[in-house]
Amino acid sequence: MLQSKLFSKTIKNSPEGEESKNAQFLIKGGFINKSSAGVYSMLPLGLKVLNKINKIIREEMNVIGEEMLMPSLIHRKYWEQSKRWDVDIIYKTGTRDNGQGTRDFEYGLGWTHEEVITAIARHYIQSYKDLPKAVYQIQTKFRAEARAQAGLLRGREFMMKDLYSFHMDRADLEKYYGKVIDSYNKIFKRLSLKVLVAEAGGGPFTKEYTHEFQVLNSAGEDMVYYCDKCDFCQNQEIFNSSNHKDCNGEIRNAKAIEVGNVFKLGTRYSDAYGLVYTDKDGIKRPVIMGSYGIGPTRVMGAIVEVFNDEKGIIWPEAVSPFNVHLLALSDSGKVKSEADKIYKMLVGQIGDSEVLCDERTVSTGEKFNDADLLGIPLRVVVSEKTVAAKKIEIKKRAEKMPKLITSAQLKKIIN
RNA sequence: CGGAGUGUCAUAUAAUGGUAGUAUAUGUGCUUUGGGAGCACACAGCCUGGGUUCGAUUCCCAGCACUCCGACCA
């Protein structure tokens, strides 16, 4: 990909008022565009990152569930049945004139999908032979947050991966719940995020404790209490130091970004929707459910909050919009022809979608600064100097000092 | 939802009760090319409604939007 062809370009001025690093860098770099508070467009660069995050999530989710897609426009009857129509968080919409006057608010925009999936499940789950089942989707969610804030960390429209599971009994739910936790840990590891698994209260709809996946970071809105020796970790809501036993470690507390959560729903929704199965003895029993979320757009914001310096973003390789950023420090002569050669070689190795080539006719400083802002993990420079030395300069975004190598060595490194 | 603040070119900002200035970006031309290069010219703006006033971008009121703090966050 040639940088001059990118739809977006970097902006030199910092966006007014945005304090969070993820909002600043992502907007300046041309990854996202703010449409209104908490509502963002994913520009081509940002979408590439989001797609890579989602790809990792899908690969891990497909091991324990099947992907599907539910509607965003959800009729009020679904929410009324579970008594969740009168909540502040729901965007109500849909005015219709049926010829006998208008009717307002026929729909709620989906902010979570327990209702829809439970209603669907009635069609396919009737017997113990149909259990267990698990489906997930990656979809835009809408929440009327009183206060959107911190860029991608709290939006009114955002991407969510939501997984729902159905079980015969508690034991099977527990087993699956553990599998989801393992799966989530793998996902966050692949995303280079260190997470703490925090116990949390279940809220009004489940009596049990649930778990949150928390990334320690000062930009977070949550406070977690964790032990420096064992894996004890609780959120502020339920923390009590006497919960921490059998360990002489010290309790610390820190701000954290919640990037995922897991809930044992029990029969709250199966009761509301009459989702029952017939067991071996012919007895009808309610299906036991769980739900599990990860916010890919929030994950993207969290990654920027964790991986940055004063110059810009430092993308982990797994989610970087490109693997290599090739800078041609001149747009003519030997430098250009050498850069073209290297570009072709790189494209041949990892494909056009993984190489960003800065062949713009702009100053050297601008190219370096843009490269730092965009944060692609490996920078490759072709210039008068490198051509004269018959070498190529490479530098990792996370490191300070560049290295001179041959193009054969570069080829090896890329492989 | 409570508190505070801010609304001026595409972006970031300044000043002003009477002609709105600068920087970035953009366009043209020339000179430049290892850390946001220079000169010249050009293009481009006062959130909406009401009030006060001879006259309002400026003062007052309301609305809307945005930001920050707090509450909320199945």
C-alpha cells in the first residue's frame, strides 16, 4: 500500500479537548474519526486494526462456539418480556404511522442480546440431546451512556463480541465457564494485553459472582484490588480485604480498563422466555445459560493506552495495521529505484496489505514523525546514505537505535 | 443525571460592541530532502434562536453540541 493513496492522513494539531491518549493518537493518525460523543467511524487504517483484533477473537471463539449474527433493531416485545424495556441505557426508536395514528418507540437498539438469543434458542433446544450449545456474534452495540468518554474506551456505539451458552445443569455451565476464561486469557495474550481476572458482583440479574478481565492502566475507569503474590483480584464493588485468605501477599489497588467479562446467567432469561428442555426422565427443566463479552473497539483503545510513547502509538505486531513501514527518503533517482525494489520484495513476501510505503514528496522529518505516530512495528528506511552503503536501515518502533543490514538479511527477518 | 468549562476557516488558536488575525493543512510557483524545511501568492471562519444596542462574533438569556469532574455502568 502506498501512503500517498491512503484515504486518511495524519493531522499535526492535537484534537481540541481530547485528553485520552487513545483518542489523541487515533484521531491524529487517521485511524478513527469522531462523529459525535462516543460515536466513531473506523477509517481504513483503524478498520485494519479492528479486523485483526476480531480475527484473533474469532479464531479462539470458533474453538468453543459458532459464529452467528443477530439484528440490531429489536422489537420492544423482546425487552418487555424480560422487563428490560424501562432501562436508561436503551436507545428507543421507530415511529410508524399505521393509518390509525402513529406509534412511537416500537424498537430498542440492541445493547445486549440475551433476549433475542433466548427466543431463538427455543426453536432449536427442546431436549437434553440438544445441549450444550454455544453461539457468538461480533456486532455493533448501542448504549445510551450518560457520559461517553476517553475515546474508544466508553462509547455509545461500539463493537462487541458476545457469546451465549446453554446447558443442562450448573455443573456443565461451570465447566464451560472455565473454558471461556481460558479462551479469553489466550485471546488477550495474543493481543499482548496483560489481564487480571477480577471477581465482580453480578448486578441485579444474577446473584452469583461474575468475572471481569481487567488491564491495569491509569486511563481505566474501574478500580481493582489484587494480590501481588497470588491471583486474588476483585473489583471495587465487592472488595473486602477479609476475602483474601491463605496467602501472605500484599493487596494493591489500581485503575483498570475492563476489556471483557463473563456472567453465569442461570435461568433468568430461560425463565422469562420459557426456554426448557426435556431430560432423560421426561421432566422439563429450565436451560441454564451464560453470557460472555469482549469489546473489540475498547480493546483497540486499551492497546493504544498501554502501548505508546510521546511520539505516538506502538502497535503490537498482532494488531498493527501493517507489519512493515517502508520510508523512501527521496522520490527520485537511486533512492526511489532501490525503494521500489525493496517494496516489491516485501510485498512478495507478506503481501501488499502488510507493507505501507511512504513515497510521498514530503520532508524527511515529516516521514519519521508520521511513522512514529502510526506506530507500525518495523520501520525500513531507504535513503542516499543507505544506497551509498549498499545497506538498508531498519528500526523497531519500540526501540531507539536503527541498524544497517543487507536486503538479504531483511528478507530473512521478514520471514 | 448533577457540577464546571468551551463553542471563531478542514485542524489548532488570537483579538474585538463598528474592516476578524496567526499557525497547520490545502492550491500554484521556485528553492529544499536524515527528525514536522524556506519564500511568495492564493483559498477558507465567528453554533442556533431571542434580548440589549444606532450597531452583537463580542454583553445577557435560552437551546444545542463538545470536553472535564462526579453519579451511573446487565
